[in-house]
Amino acid sequence: MSNTNNTITFPELIRLKRDGGQLTEEEIHAFVQGVKSRAIKDSQIGAMLMAIWLKGMSEKETLQLTKEMMKSGEVFDWSDEWVVVDKHSTGGVGDKVSLPLAPALAACGCKVPMISGRGLAHTGGTLDKLESIPGFKVNQSVQQVKQILLDIGCCIVGQTETLVPADRVLYALRDATSTVDSLPLITGSIISKKGAEGLNALVLDVKFGRAALYKDLDSARHLAQSLVTAGNNLGITTGAILSRMNAPIGRCVGNAVEVCEALECLKGRGPDDLNELVLTLGGYLLWISGHSPTLENGKNMILQKLMNREALKKFQAMLVAQGVTEDAAHSLCADDTDYFKHMKRAAHQTELKAQHDGTVLEIDGMAVAKVLHKLGAGRNEPGEKIDHSVGAEILVDMGQQVTKGQSWIRIHHNSPELYIHQHFDLQKALVFGSSDEFKTESRVAEFIHPR
């Protein structure tokens, strides 16, 4: 590493950032290469992460960090004729949007190399949800990814060994050093992986609310703008939506139960808020990638592919391409089917009853997710096994008039029974009021368009 033509050591580099200095392109390059090659000790990487968390990074530094992370491994290269798109969500409760969105975009003629993650915390990530389906293989080689895109148009896979290796090191150490919520580090991690996918266009679903990483609109907007700026500066047409994340998306939370709900969406029978997000994110991608003249037209294209079952056919083909038997894939995608003929059903289902009459004003998604986590739906450590069959079905709608004693949630669990405190926590999640207090709100709060 050089700084004004003098060699600078790693401790000096850490001190420079700790004291609020700006790192040069060469210094950031050397740091990322040192992370990738493990030439820098974990303690030093941790110290640098904390210095970045404390002092932040300029837009220029953040872009350079993102570029260097992206270039630390293989960058996909596709045919010039392809329109290659993807979406990234900052995570939420019941967020199964990727499952219907990827095949719907493929049905519209896009290529979607969706590289997803596993959940750490309350419930599983997209990969965990898909692994509820016996035989589904999330680990595919680069060659297999290319072949599936050529044949079908979409795949949902885990990060390959050759893709952004520096991020794997930094991601694990961010968790260990309590620097997960650093804006430059979040931006570098997300956009470097999307940049390595070789995308033409990217949409980001940045969530805010009680059940999101960011609790208020302003802080979510700040993150969205950082991500959009970095994506566009890398040459990817990047936009974002800011979406509300208080109540769970749809009616199902967990892993297997969310797959069931995603399949219902693909059959044209999804809940309104899930449909809204799928149509908006998909329509937005079609628009900013030049595949549609307007946002509304893009949304209508996605809707048509859901209603005419073309997206469902793509999903079925993707399941088979990623290891599910043809019989199981066909059965899951059949019109009237028992999803749990193929996926594991929890041993017990417990329904909780409403304790009052009233209008449902809120359902606290995070409170529900925390109970499911304790029951085995999520993990505390990377690599820890999760129970795909644990989940919840919400049996009432927001704004619905409910009577005392009416079942409002069904918990799928393998423990013999729910503890008293779990009953208590779940009952607290359901908030009642009078009908005139209820206000219908769209999930989508705001757009941040490509610059």
C-alpha cells in the first residue's frame, strides 16, 4: 500500500480511518486484496470495520470499496442480447417475494440469476425457504447457472465460491464485531454481489418499520440512496422502492408455509400485499431495464404472467432444473394439491383465539417472528440447521372485525406445546381498536429512481 509514495502498514491504515481520514483507491485495493488472501489478521480487519463504522466513508470511498469487492472474484459475463435483472430485499417478516418474482420476470423474457442468502435471525432466507422442497439444490456451479438461465431464464442459487470471496470474510466479521449496520459496509456487500452477477438492471426493496432493520423512513431512504448511487456508478441501472414492514407480508411466516403462499401467488391467488410487491418490483424492473415503456405497463405484464400461469410454468421448470423430481414439481404446481404431500408438515398446529372484540389495527410481525425463531424457524449461528416445518398462518386480515374467541393465528410447531410466555408474546402482537382508527396503507411508500 502506498500513501504519498511512502509504504503504509495495515495498523497505519486502520489509524488513518480511525482518525477520520479518507482512503485512496490504492489503499482500498490493498485492503480488499489482503482480506481475500487472508494476509491481514482477523483482529486487524475487525479494527478496520469498526473504524469504518465509527467514521463512515465518502461516496467515492464507498464506490471504490464496492468495486474492489466485486473484482475480488469472478464477474459473470452474459450474451449481449440478454436483459439480465435482479432484485434485492433488505429483509422482512414473511418476505417470499423472490419466489414468484424471478419466474414472472423470466416469463417476460428477462434473465434472472438471483443469488440469494440464508436467514440469520428470526426465520430463514430465500434459500432456506426453497430447501423446504425436497431435492432443491441451491448450490450450482457457474456453468450450471448459465445453462439454467439459457434453458429457463431464472434460477435462485447460493453465492458460488468464486463470486465476491472478500465479502464472505467481511460479512462473517461484521457480524462478530457488531458492524452489520454500517452504511458503507452494507452498500459494499450488497452491490458488489449484484455487480458480479453482470446485471443490466437492479431494483432494491428497502424496508422500514418495526419488523425491519431500519425503523423509520428517513434512515431507510438514506440506505436506499447509497445503494442506488453505488449501483448506478457501477454501470447497473439501479432503482429502489421503500416499503412498509410492520405486519408480515401475506399471511404466512416460516419456510415451508411461505413456499405454499408463493405457489398460491403464482397460481393467481396470492394475498393482496404480496401481489402488490411482486407487481411493483417486477414492473419497475421491466421499466428501468427498457423492457416496458412505463411502470404501469410493466406491472400489467407481470400480472398477466401470473394470471395465465406462465410464471408458474417457469417456476416448475426451475424446480426440476435445480434438483426437484418432475413428479414433485408437477404436483406442487398443480391447481388443487396438498403441498404437504411433498414438504414436511409440523407435528402440531396450535390456534390462538382473539381475546377481545374489535377491528384488527396491527399485527406485529417481529413479535410473531421471534416466537417462530425460538421454535426453530431461524438460526443463531451460520450453518445451524433450521426446522423448515415451523411457521405461522395468520387467519385474519388487517381492518377485519374480529369477535372474542375467534381463531386469529395458527402456529405450526414440533415442540409438544407452546409455552405460556409464547402465548403471551403472540397475543400482544395482535392490536385491536375501533373501525374508524384503521387506515389502509400501501406497502410501497416511495420510489428512488436511477440517477
